[in-house]
Amino acid sequence: MNRIKFHVKKGDQVEVISGNFRGSSGKVLEVLPKKQRVLIEGVRIIKKHLRKSQDNPSG
């Protein structure tokens, strides 16, 4: 299997050039060569809604 070479490393400062987060920038947290992806700090933050409970009273 051929390895794809990434030109970014963990800790590099990068800017997103396509997609919904185009123009946002951040630091590379992790490089995933098998999935051909890079995790960037502050990009694609997913919020999960929770029901109110004793553990999470604010909901």
C-alpha cells in the first residue's frame, strides 16, 4: 500500500481553504494519514445537546 506524504506536521499553523470552515485557521493537533485527514484546533467543533439530569442540571 502506498503511503501518502503530508506536508504538514503536528503543531503547524494552517488555514482551511475549502468547505464550511474556509478561511479559519488553527494549529494542527493530529495527522491521520490512513484517513487522509488533519485535525485542526478550533475547526469543526461538534456540540451535543443533553437532557437535564442530576449529573447535568443545566441541560
